[in-house]
Amino acid sequence: MDAKVTIDIRRPTAEATTLAIHGELTRLAEKPLDAAVAEAVAGGAQGIILDFSGLTYMNNKGAGLLVRLEARLRGQGRRLVVTGLNDHYRRVFRTTGLDEGIRVYTTEAQAVEAL
């Protein structure tokens, strides 16, 4: 079964990389997400911005991917933040506590400035 996700990589600054998520964040997204993060880290990113404006679906396995990713990046001295959440996913982040470990910003510009 193939992942129903694509990830576009942007470099808004030398220290920050944005990973624009399009599609579904499920367990099937683990490999594409890990590959995109590895590319960003190899390029020198100290901060990773996940842009969820193209997110169509996220389940508990997808949320688990985010928790593990945040812990891994924090252990490397890097930061993970998100942007582009619609109202539904903003509530998901708030009610699950994801927003306690992963900062949520309205725009990419705000996320870049925070990093």
C-alpha cells in the first residue's frame, strides 16, 4: 500500500526548512516524512516547519509520528513547529496536547520568525 501523501520542501531561510504536507498523515507517511526531514537536516536546517495547509486527513498513527519526530529533533538540538492547521486540526492539537510540545503558528512567516 502506497502513502497518500506528498511532501514539498522549501527553504525560507538558511536555518529553517518547510515541509509542505499534502494528503494524509498516517503510518504510511512515515517513510516519506523521514526522508524529507533527513534532507532538511542534511541541508543544515535547525528548525523544521510542517505546513499542514494541504493536510486532508490525520489519524492517531500520524499524530504519533509527530510526537516521535518532535522528540528526535529536540534530541538533536533542533525545533519542530507547525503552521497551516485548519480549525479541526487546531482542535485536535489542543485536545490531544500536541500543541504543548509542538508550537502552532498561523503563518509560515510567523513560524520562521519564531525559529
